[in-house]
Amino acid sequence: MRKVYTAEQIINKLREAEILLHGGASIVVMTKKIGVSDVTYYRWRKEYGGMSIDQAHRLKELEQENSRLKRLVADLSLDNAILKEAVRGNS
């Protein structure tokens, strides 16, 4: 079963992983102790590595805002194309 983790949980698990790795644990042992696969660990490390919890929250806010703005641009582009087509049809 797939579990969805919050940004705080991910960052805390990455911190725990770093402690285990610096303590001499292997990747396999470390991923079992934090309860994720090695692929998930590397994906999380790529996305959240070195971030604080505040930075992760800001990242999520920016991603949501970016998504909203992309939808807005797509809607406006569609409206613009429809208006251009209507003007061409009237000429």
C-alpha cells in the first residue's frame, strides 16, 4: 500500500537517513529503518535534499501557484485564439 508523506515527514526521514548513513549503516539497512524503498529515498533526496521545512513549504506553494498560472495562461490563450478566429470569420 502506498503512503503519502508530507514535506515535513520527508525532510525528517531524510535527516534520519543521513544520521544512519553517517553512523555507518548501508543504504539497504537505512532504507528499511526509515521505511521506504531505495528509489524513494533517492527521489526524495533529489527533490528535498538540503531543504528546511520552511523551504519545502515555500516550494509547494510556488508549485501550486505555478500550476494555477499555467492554467490561466492556457485559458487566456484559448480565448485569444477563439477571438482571432471570430475576427477572421467576420472579415
